[in-house]
Amino acid sequence: MAAHDLSSPLLASTTPPPPPHLVLTVDGGDDDSKSRQPTANHQNGGRAHSKTNHHITPRSNSTTHHRNPFEFVGSDASFSAPPPCTIDPFRNGTPRIDGLYEVLKILLLLPIVVIRLVLFGLCLGVGYIATKLAILGWKDKHNPMPRWRSRLMWVTRFTARGILFSFGYQWIRRKGKPAPRGIAPIVVSNHVSYIDPIFYFYEMCPTIVASESHDALPFVGTIIRAMQVIYVDRFSQPSRKNAVNEIKRKGCCDRFPRVLLFPEGTTSNGRSLLSFQLGAFIPNYAIQPVVVRYPHVHFDQSWGNISLAMLMFRMFSQFHNFLEVEYLPIVSPLDNSKENPAHFAKRTSNAMASTLNVVQTCHSYGDVMLFMRAAESGQEKPSNFMVEMAKVESLFHIRSLEAMDFLEKFLSMNPDSSGRVRVHDFLRVLKLRPCILSEEVFAFLDVEKSGSITFKQFLYGSLHVMKQPQFRSTCELAFSECDILEEHEISQHEFGDVIRLGIPDLDDAEVHELFKLFDVEGKGRVSKDNFTSCLRKNPLLIALFSACLAHRDAVDDDDDNSMVEEIV
């Protein structure tokens, strides 16, 4: 007897359920479109699409089978997008002041908040003055800082401890000790809060690797310049390469401080470990991992979806904030040989995740960019737009900025409160009209067959098509088919003639809207570069040219057959 769940009735209905719908598709063998036409007409009440019909009702019948509209570029039927990730590594657990206890505590500590704020300002001012004196007249910043200047930086280090005290870190629990610089010249740590670099500056005054944008921060920019920071632009390949060379140069010289990196590239909530960037592991030096924890009950100190001002105020208004730092055993390259940096990073991250007892995710700074853009656009759940960007970069070899372009396109489709897009908005943005081909394109992305798609499905589907081995050559062939006069440019008329082979009932206005996607310069003619660039930004539109290329192949086959007959 089958087990009943809580939602099933206690007594079964005596009326038998209606039999499932059976859909038979008869293939005539001559034309694939003919074999699909009866099904399409049946779904529309026996009538073909008219020009005024601009609404598609998603098919809920699980037996409905859609042709893969991208098979001609090499895509197979095995495409699927990963399910949404259930982990949000950037979510702060207490973004707002909730509960009577927190309110009463803040009111009680308001005088302490004022005192701490004064102490913070005093320490910051003294540290800034000491740092300015230490770097005054110092021009040879390519070499290690002279010893007398380094001694002045001790004043700034002690003021850093005063800043930690003002934030409520009266004592800090440590486990283990820093390894000698000569044994492990590079230190890597997880990144949870802006407190992390302040602590490390006080503890070991290292050379840090930081974004170029930090140089413009008041007070902070001056201090990190005195630490002989290694600047990096995460979106520039030459900048990243130069940063790796600097890590090698400063790591091999004992006169420089040890080098500190946060390989996650951004802050998390400390309940997971993000994917590691490889900059710390390419030099192939021994590394000491360090993990930081912020135990809490009422106030989450992680710098996630919470403003810096609110985070600082909450820190000032706590009796005490807890910070634990644990120095792990040194991780060396295997057999002192040239180990693969990715494998080296994986061993290090495994050791840190095991110590922290947290899961590892494929999120990266690219997901922060997606999250922030979705939040700026007013999305209720911006975390739904994160895609584990490190995995996407590994699979499709694209940059985060390219993923941002796809997000802009998706946001223009007006996602609902759950971050999903319906078929009519999808077609509106891509300038497609409801028809069999456009329905097949949407069904290709709708792997859940729910009648709507997520950003992750849209991104994965678009990149899957773009990364097919025949995609680039297909773009060139499509342009050649449009360029009938061989002028290396195509007009709207030529474009429309080719597009109508796939969507026969397009009117001139609809062709014009589609053509504007390709005519980015507004000249009325599209060059080959603009044509292929548009398809790279909108790879799903390559399906529009499947019919013309199939027609081209059929004509070539007929010519070959005629030639064979003449020879015989």
C-alpha cells in the first residue's frame, strides 16, 4: 500500500482521474517544420499564428517536446542550468536593530559610544600624522622602507590597536603563532570584516595586496601606501600580472615585510569560504593560512548587506565584540616542485574550510557586482541574481563584466519579485514575435518547464550557445547569407529577407526593431564586426538564421546531386 503524505486525502475519490493527454507527432520525412505544424495548430485551436497574436501561453503539458533551436551550431539536448544555490555567503545576519534587548543596550551605551568615537578619531589622527612623517620625502618606494622610517610606523601600529579597542575589541583571542617570515613569506586569510586588515596591520605590519580604489580613501590610502601596498586592478590582465610579479619580488626578499592576501577577493559572512583567486599561489612560495572568526549572539560583525556607517555604529554600541584569530600550519608546494597554482590554492582552502568548519562555494567578487546591481534596480531578492561566478568563469571563460552585460539585458525584461522572467517580457526585449521558433528558444532556457526563467538559466543558456565550437563560423556564414551584394555591409531589406525564412510573417516594423539591435551606429547598414558583436551580446538570436543556413545547405546538396547526375 502506498504511503500517504500530509497533503493527500484520507479517502480516495471514487471518480477515476481523466486519462493523460496523448500527443502524437507524425514525421513526414520531408520537412521538419511540417511535422511540427499540426502540434502548433492544435495548441492554438487549429489556427496558425496571426500577425495580431502577440501572446504565448506557456505549455504546461510535460509530454510536449520542443526542438533544440541551437542544434545547428553544435548544441546537444543535454544542456541544463545548475539549480539555484541555497547559500548566500554575503548575507549579514543582523542588518537591522531588532529586539528590545538591542534597543535598551544601545540607549544604555550611548555615552560609551561617544567616548569610543572620540578615541577612534584620536587614534586615527595620531596614526595618520605618524605615517605622514614616516613617508615624508621618501621617494625610493621600489625598495624596502628604511629602518628609521619603519620605526615611526610602530606609532601607527599602536594606534591601530587603539582603534580596535574603540570598536569594542578589548581583547583578542589568538591560537597559534605567525611563522617566521623566512619560512612562510606569504600569509593568506579569509575576509569577513574591515576589522581584519586593521588587526593584521597591528599584528605584523605586512605588505598587502589591495584594489587601486583604496588609494583614494581618506587616511586609509596614506597608511597602506606606507605599507608598500601592491595595487591591482582586478579587471585588467596586465595589472594582475604585474601584481603577481610584485608578490614574487617582495616575497623572495627578506628585507620586505611578509605579503598578506585575502584570496577570496571580498568579504563574506564567515559562514562559508569563497573561491580563491590564484595570485598568492602562482609564486609557489610556502604559505601560512590564517582564519578569523567573529563569534556573536546578537550582532553579526560581517560586512555583508549592511552599510559601513551602520556596521560601525553597531560595533561602537556593543559591550564587547569577539574576535578569534587562528594561525594554521604552513602549506608548502608539493615536494618543493612547481605545483599547479589551482591545486595549491585548493589544498590551502580545504585546510582553512576544515578549520572553520564551513562549506566552500564558487562565489566571487563577480557575484557581489551582480548582487549590488540587482539591488540598485530595486529587486526584492537581489541574492537570486548571484550565479557562483567563479564556476561560470571556469566553464565559459568569461569575465564578470561580461556577465554584468547579460544581467542588464535580463533586468530590462522586468523580472518578478522572485527574479523570474515570463515569455512575453523575454520576447519583448529580444524584439521577437510569438511564433514556433521564439517559443523553442524560450523553452531551451526553461529547463524546469515552469513557464519562466531565472537569470542563472538565461546566463548559462546564452553562454552555452556562444561557446559552441561552430558559433563563430555560423555568425560569419549568417552575415554572408545576408550580404547578398557582397558589399561587406547589409541593409535592413537584406536582413529582413533572411530573417523571414525563419519567421515568415514578420512585418516591416518588426524587422526594423530587430535590425536596430544590430545597427548600433544608426547608419541603416550593419558591418560584419557590428553583426558578430551583436550576436556575441545576444547569442540566442543566432537561432533566427537557422532556417537560412538550412536552406543554404539544401541548395548546396541539390547542386552536388545535379553535378553527380551530369557526370554519370
